[in-house]
Amino acid sequence: MWFPRKRGFSLGRAYYVPPGSGEAYYQRCLINVIRGATCHEDMMKVNNVQYNTYKDACYALGLIEDDKEYIDAINEASKWASARSLRRMFCTLLLENCMQNPIRKITVTQSRVATV
């Protein structure tokens, strides 16, 4: 439930949420940035545009990157790793829910993973 604070403007304690937790992680990111929200819908509103998920709101605020580091890691590993190792690495990234846009990563790294 959402309760307004009686004193002050800060959170007493915000617990750690791992990146693989999905929407809970994105909500935690927004809590650190958005000020004055009075409900969950306010947290998903960026520049007067209402988003459907916390993840979309994080993208709109620029809190989430384009996962270039994962593409670079796969490209670098393709210089020495076998195709099987690359596929296993990619699957691990998918299962750990690390990547923000996995479909893009598949299309960008497809030739590296398939032909090594």
C-alpha cells in the first residue's frame, strides 16, 4: 500500500532489489529518481506520458542503457570461444534476465553465435 509520509521527504530504507527481479527492480530505480509521486501511476508517468510498465518509464528517463556491453561481450568472446560456448553464454544472459532488449541482441549477434 502507498502511505504518505508524516515527516520529511526521504525514504527511511530502500532494500536492495537484484536486476533480475523484473518490474520490482525497475520500480526501485524509479523510487530513487522520481520525487512527489503519490501513487504507482505517478511513478510510471514521464514528461506527462503515462507508461504501462516501470521498465518503459525507466527507458523514457534514460535509466536503462541499450545493453551494448552484452553485445560487445559476445563479439569479443566470438574471437576465441566455440559456437557452443557462445550459445551457452547467450542462454545464460537470457535466463538471468540481464538484458533489457533480448530480441535486438539476437539479431545483432546472430551471425557470431551461429557461425563460429
